[in-house]
Amino acid sequence: MIGTSVFLLPNGTFVVEVVAVLLILFLAAKYILPPLNKAMESRQEKIRESLEAADVAKAEAAAAGDERQQLLVAAREQAHLIVAAAQATSDQVKAEAAGRGQVEYDRIIAAANAEVDTARQRAIDEASGRIGEIVFELVNTIVGRVVDESTHQDLIHEAVAALNAEATRGQ
């Protein structure tokens, strides 16, 4: 039974292998793991800061979106005010133009009426002056004798007054 080894009994290589593994674990725990842990913690801190920065940026973007929306609403309200003011100004200009047009129309109508009245009066005056002559000629022709104009001046004035009254009623 020489040369046979018992499986359960450790021999010299087993002890050396266990010591080597323990030494490697000790060296790894002492010199390798602290820098790795430090690097992992640093990486975790950077990720956390990036997430916080992303949250802050998201909040700022939301606030900027709200501010932009408020600015758009304010701009729309201002645009509506400008349009309303322009419409009011347009209406005012139209009303003023219509008023000036009406005043000019009234002035033209008044001037035309004054011209018509003047022309009518001139025609009446001319007809009045001429009617006396026509009446005397007609009387001379019908009666066949000369009528004295100074004698019958009252008749002429009555005829002219009647003609004036007739013309005034025609207006």
C-alpha cells in the first residue's frame, strides 16, 4: 500500500495550494479590491450626478415649456389687442370719413338748393317785370284802347303778388 494515497488525507501539495489561494485572496482584498471599489463608487457617483443633472434639466425644460406657453398666450392676447385696436381705429376712420362725406353732401345740397332758389327768384323777378308788359299788351289788344300804366299800377302789383304766392307754394 505504498504509493496509494488516501483521498481524504491532505498531502503537501494540497496545503501549498490552499496557502497560495489564501495568499492570492488576501493580496486581492488588500491591493486590488480597494481601487476597484473606489472606481465603482466614483462611477456610481458620476451616474448619480448625471441622473440628478438630467432631472434638473428635465425640470428646467418643463419650466421653460411652461414659460414658453405663457409667452405664447401673452403674445396671442397682445395680438388680439392689436387687432382689436386696429379694428377700432378702422371703424373710427370709417365713421369720420362718413361724417365728412355727409357734411360735404349736406353742403353741396344746401349750395344746390340755394342756387335753385336764386334761379327761381331771378326767374320770378324777370317774369314779374315782363308780366306787366304782357298784361298791358294783352289788354290793349283785347280792349282796343290804350290803358294807362300808372292808373292801373294796383292791378299790376296784385298780379305780381299772386304770381309770387303761386311760386312760393310750388316750392
